[in-house]
Amino acid sequence: MKYKLLSELKSAAAPVSGQELADRLSVSRTAIWKQINNLRADGYEIVGRPKAGYTLIGPENVITPGAVEARIPAEYRGHVVVLADTDSTNEQAKKIAAPGGFDPGGMVVARRQSDGRGRFGRHWRSPVGGLWMSVVIRPPIPTADSGRVPILASVVVAGAIRELTKIDVRIKWPNDLLINDRKVGGILTEVAAELATVRYIVVGVGLNANFPASLLDDIDGARATSLLSEGGDPVDLCNLAAAIASRLFERAPRLAHDFADVLGDWRRASGTLGRDIVIRASGEEHRGRAVDVGSDGALIVELAGGERRTFRAGEVTLRPKS
Ligand code: BTN
């Protein structure tokens, strides 16, 4: 009944009244009203105007497993979980991957998260309209090389956004996504490893997509933005989710051999190299210019006194361009 109602709304060229929908589906108007509310709870945006009737807007805001699975490699089909509302997709993905599920990989996407997690234990705001997804990969790499994954993930996400929206997205080291120095998305990578080898890695991607930036507070001290505010049009979330996951599934198995290519892509998409920055690492703050990334993805900074220092972890703030 809910899906019949949805297809009636999808095919309607003009607003449809509750009575008309009730007649078409041979149910009461109260039943229509209840199902409209269920669809809204699933994340569909449906506007109801008193005399005119109901209009479905923004179907691109709605992710369905079928639409994502049609666009990812065959071996991962059946491994796409879509949730209307969850605490954190990273948590849900770990619950499936830890006992051996999602082999060789899989993904969890949510329309909304109540307890989205950011880096450094921060909360991540996740309203309806954003892309909140966690991709599980099982790359054959030693635990010591797991720092390659956040670098790959940022290259993949920036590439998918550029391809689908033509927006010039840049990467702030190691894996924040920026448009004109404003944060549009972030990545939280969690590694499950034996002593020497990786078991699985959860790549949690959060993108402020189809809602205006005014809905957000600033993120990590940087001004926040959204794809909608920058590009003007909503993006198709199914396409974007599938493009990100497919690229990760394709490139993760080659991570042991092809990291030089990944670093090349990272350098080209970087919004950090050549910039004056402040980096906070191990409780200390350092100022300097970001000059390169090392072969393991660490950031190389030329400090004020001319000394070069390598940072494997830390939080970067870009200083305004002079
Ligand atoms: C950051 O702090 O920049 C990283 C933010 C990562 C947020 C995403 S949203 C999907 C996934 N689930 C989470 O709880 N966090 C990540």
C-alpha cells in the first residue's frame, strides 16, 4: 500500500488530493494520511496543501537499496543496507562486519543519524537530505599500512562529487572535503585488525548534500557548507553513494601496490599543499607551510624556522590565502 501510494505520487504531474488517492487505491482517506506520514518518516519530502493535495518533492533525497545495487559491482549486491534512521552507520556497519558479514565488502546508508560520529570523538550533525554512509572494505594490507585508507577515501569521495556535480571539491589533510575552504564533508575511518593484518575497515563518509548550509553550525572551526548551497541543485544520492562505494571497492584491493597513484590523485585534489597552516598534534600547535605528503600519506610541513617536520596525525587549520 505504501509503495503503491508512492508510485501514484511519483507519476502525478500535479498535486493529488487525499480523496483522489483514496479512490485510486480503494482505501479510506485516513489510511492515505497514515501512509503519507509513514513515507515522510522514511525520508520522503511530501508537501500537502489544503485544497490542492499532495506533491512529492525531492525523490533524489531518497536512497533505496535497489537503486544503489544497480550501480555497484555484482559481487557486492545484496550487501547494501539502507536505514531510515539509525544511531551511526559506522556502528551498524561494524555490527555486520565484525562477525564476518559484508565479505568481500558492503555498505550501510542512513537517511538520518541520531548519533553521527566525527573525528576526535566529536558529534556529527546528520539531518535528512545528507549522505551518511559507511563502506566496509577488506583490503589485503598489513595493519601498519592502514593509514593509506583515509587518503584513498578522500580521493574517491572528491572524485565522485566532481564527476557528478562538477563542483571543485578540495581535500584538507588528511581527508576533509572542502569547497572554497568551507567544510562540506568528512570521513571517519575505523580499522579492525589482527596484530599484523587488517580484518576489515569501515570508511564512514558524511556529506552535507541536499539541505541548505544554513541548517548547520560551523564544523571543526571551519565554516560549513553543503552541495546544495554551492551547486544550486540537489544531487542524486543513490548515484553519489554508488559512485563512492564502487570506486572504493575497485581501488581497495590494489592498495598494497598502487598507493603511488593514490598519492598522485591526492596531491592533484589537495587544497592543503602550498598553504600556510596551523597543525595541532599531540597537544601542541605548530605553524608552517604544508609542502607535501610522504609515501605513507603523512603531512610534511615546513615550520616557521625552516625545519621540515612530518605529521602522521593531527588537525589542520588552513590560514587565509594571502
Ligand atoms: C569528521 O569529523 O570530519 C568525520 C565525519 C564523518 C561522519 C560520517 S557520517 C557517516 C558515518 N557514520 C558516522 O557516525 N560517522 C561517519
